[in-house]
Amino acid sequence: MKGFAMLGVNKAGWIEKEKPVAGPIDAIVKPLAVSPCTSDIHTVFEGALGERHNMILGHEAVGEVVEVGSEVKDFKPGDKVVVPAVTPDWRSMEVQAGYPQHSNGMLAGWKFSNFKDGVFADYFHVNDADMNLALLPDEIPVQNAVMISDMMTTGFHGAELADIQLGSSVAVIGIGAVGLMSVAGARMRGAGRIIGVGTRPACVEAAKFYGATDIVNYKKGDIAEQILDMTNGKGVDRVIIAGGKGEVLAQAVKMVKPGGTVSNVNYHGSGDYLPIPRIEWGCGMAHKTIKGGLCPGGRLRMEMLIDLVRYNRVDLSKLVTHVYHGFEHIDEALMLMKDKPKDLIKPVVIVD
């Protein structure tokens, strides 16, 4: 089979590999729609995960099951499925502890294009199919459904980690696709004022659609100072970091109130340390909580998010701005995520 792979740091291209083999509880899936992610950019062009050679990229996919292992009960060839970006090993101690994303090691629930070949291939392998796949309802278009696998679950996890209460004021730093879903998640959890931080016109328009009440432009000055000015020096109850470089953590700590929470679902792809400002953290005693988490995956999570889309609680179509037909456009879509033109939110490649 062919796949689009990381050949080394700053190098990507098409390669040939053997078709994967399903174990007794696994499945082999062929993609129907895939989407490159900013994480792929960090992985390839920043070497964020270290050297990877001939590793097939991609972790966002909707597909069709082509083969299942002998012990798979709930899925069969021909089923259309949402494939989560995070596919935990469900028989692990970390699952019992409540952190399936880290099953058998930190971040080890994220397998595609991290520890094993990803979804940008003619076929890809899914571990523990009964626990990691979710049936795709016919009424959800594949180009929208692929947003569930990572963007929606990650953005909503930002709102969950932030522990948003009814009427909470929330700032969302970064209003790309993940940030937009954080805005939607914050609104769904009952936030009052929601301040989105970003500049690209398509993202600003979508942020307002999903529930942002205010927009802060980082090109017009320090975002912490702008948000403190907007809140009469008080700051906000919750901050969700969904984009930006390492210094956004310092800005988030500055703009959150004492007793508030900073939630990070951003992939920090470079540097050895992230900054926490001493004074604004109350010399370590301000009761400002900092949380960071990898998005939840697995079947139950996908089924719950699918229902939010299916029953018109969330409209994912606003996330998809560029649609390609044909697998050969993977590299073009990937470079869009690297260059981030003004009209981009997310590209999708439909495998015709």
C-alpha cells in the first residue's frame, strides 16, 4: 500500500509499505475522509516528537472497515466509522486510574503518527476495534464527521478541564479549529462572557458563530493586558489555551483570576520549559490552577460527540473551509496547515 509519511525532521513524502495485519481484537480500515492537523506540522517540521523515519502521518479519519479480527463483535467489513485520534489500550492500569489517554505510558493512547503508522494511507490499523471505533450515522457527512475525531474532542476537553460553571467568564487563546470547539464547549457548559483570541477573519467569524462574545487581536498588543483592561483589572474565571507558542501560558496565568483555572489542550511543540510568571501566580500561592490534558478518545467518547452533532447541538460544517477530492492532495492539505492562509480553518481530503 502507499502512505504519506514523515521521512525525517522537515521531510515528508509518499512511501510504499506492507498492508497492516489485524490481531484478534483489531480492525483494518480504509479512509473515506482525512484531515491534517497542526500536530502533524509540529511533528514533521519542528521535530516535536523527535526523529521519526518513514512513519505514516495523520490521526484524523473517518473510514470503512475492511477487515476485523476473530474476536471483534460489534463491527464488520463495510461499516462506516469515526476513528478517534486517541485509541487507548483499554486493558491497562492507567484506564483503571481514569486516564486512558496515557494507557501504558504518557501520551501512549495517542498512537497514530506517534508510535505507529497513521491514517494517511490506503489502509490503517485500529487496536481494540470494539472499544475504539464508533459507527457513523448516514446523516452526518464524512467531511464534518472527521472533525469529531480530534478537533471536537480536544476543544471540548479544554472546556471540561477548565471546569466552567454557569456564568463563568472564559478566554480562549487560539481560535483555530480546536479553539473554536473550546468556544462551543464553553458555551454548552454555560459560560457567560467568552473572549476569543485570534486574528484570521474566517476564525473570528466562526468564533462568533460558536458563542464568542468578544474578540481580542494579539497583533494589537499583549493579550493579557487587553483582557485585564476589558475586565476592569479583574481577569477571567477560566482560560483555555488552544494555540500559540510557549509564552501563552504566562499570559494565561496573568489574565486568570485568583481561584481560577488555566486549561491547556495546546500541543507545545518546541522548547524545554514553559514559563509561569512568579508574581502573577501569587508567588505560587494564588490558587490559580493549571491543567493540561490530551483529548479523550475511545468509542464511548466518539458516540457521545456524534450525538451532539446528529441532534443539532453542534454544527461542525463551520470548521471545514477547504475540501479536496483525491488522496493525492494530502501533501497540499498538509502545507495549508503549515502556512495557515487567512481563509483557512481546516482542510479535509475526501478519498474518492
